Amino acid sequence: MSLPQYSARWVTDDQGDIGVRVVGSLYRLDVLRDLGGPPIGIAYEATCYANSSNTWSRLWVRPMLGVWLPARVPPNYTLIIPGRLPTDPIVARIVFNEQTMAEPPDSTLTMNAMHVHMFPDGPVANRGDFIAGSVTCSTKSK
């Protein structure tokens, strides 16, 4: 895995709503290659906005290596990286534009540009996660 090159900043949209944006010019994950999967590289811009009554997010992501993505990545778009052999367990489940609301619901939205779940069906000791481009926003003051 190479170190990501990123920046984060506060932003305002055309209606004056405030948000946070994280921009990654390179996020490369090579660990899957050792397990029979492809190396993955993406560039992304993840933004989360909030006003007094609503939260929403926007994602721009460009695959640079190892994956194909639609031009508009829908929420929770998932790719499965199989093991080398048909009998091997799934190596990774990769979720792009992952969107989750707080539990219990309070209008807090978290959006991850890419969330890699390593060995999602394997023993707990083998599982792991990588997240690129995470932003959270809420209508509530914290």
C-alpha cells in the first residue's frame, strides 16, 4: 500500500450550505495482489454537506488501476474480489460510495469513497478494513 496523497478542507455550496471535502490524488492498495486479487488505485473527491434539516454527499472517483467503475457510482456500489481458486474464500468486498447513517438515526451521514473489507466471510482474526476518503456531516451540533 502506498501512502495516500490527500487534502481536506471546508467548502460551501451555491446555497450557502457548509460541508467538508477530502481529495485524494492517489490511493493505491497492493495487498490484494499477494492474495490473488488486483492492485487497486483510485483518485477521489468526497464531499459531505449539511444544513439545518438535511445531509447529503457527493463523490467523484476515478479508477486508476485494477477496477472498473460506472461513470456515476451509486451508493454502496460493491465489488467482490474472489480467492485464487473457486473453493477459496472471498479475499475482499470493496464498497465504493459507502453511505451510512448514524444509529440511532440523528441525520449524521458518513460517506467513504472506498471501503475495503478484507476476508469478510473469514475468521474474525483474519478480517481487516481499509478506508479511503471518509467524510461525515450532521445537522446537529456536536
